[in-house]
Amino acid sequence: MSKSICIVFNKAPYGSQAGRELLDIALMAAAFDMPITAIFTGQGVYQLINNQQPDILNIKNHSATFKALPLYDIEQILVDQNALHQFNLSQNDLLGIDELQYVSADVIKSRIANSDFVLTL
């Protein structure tokens, strides 16, 4: 039986490479049929903002790659409702990924507590 892995995106997308590196880890682990839950909390919800334009900062846009998560059988994609509210964002501001689940902090804490491994940068 595979061990469950939570990958927690909690940083804004372009202040560091953390988001891109975690995305790469998620896709790589999923390619080996590992059960992955992607969690977006805190400033990490900005990873999912639609129509990002980091090219004006000469930074490569990796946000569209998040749309590939379901193609890699990563269908547990949790978005912290409190973070959306904190940053005055709505579901309409995010990428169009059908598998996004908008959940409370308690659900996120429970998922992390019940995971075998938790990765964050």
C-alpha cells in the first residue's frame, strides 16, 4: 500500500521557487502512483490565481501547470476558504480546475494529521 503524501503550498508564487519545486515534486510522485493531496493555504492560494503575468518580471509562468494535476491523478486539491477570504479572493479568481475543493482550516489540519508524509518549502 502506498503512503499518502500531502504537499502544502503556503507561499506566494513568485517570491521564491518553492511553488514550482513543490509542483514538480507532486507531479513526479504522482507518476509513481503515490496518493497525493495538494493543499493551498495562506499565500499559497495565490499559486492558483488565473491570468497571472509574471513575464513582466522576467519570470517563467508555472501556474498553468497546476491544471495538469488531475491528469496525474492528483484529484485531492484542497483550497483554504479562510485564505481566500483573507486575501479577498473568490473561486472565480482561480484557475478553472474542476477538482478544487474549498475547505475549512479544520479539514486541512485533519488531512495533514492523517498523512504519512507532509512536504512544504
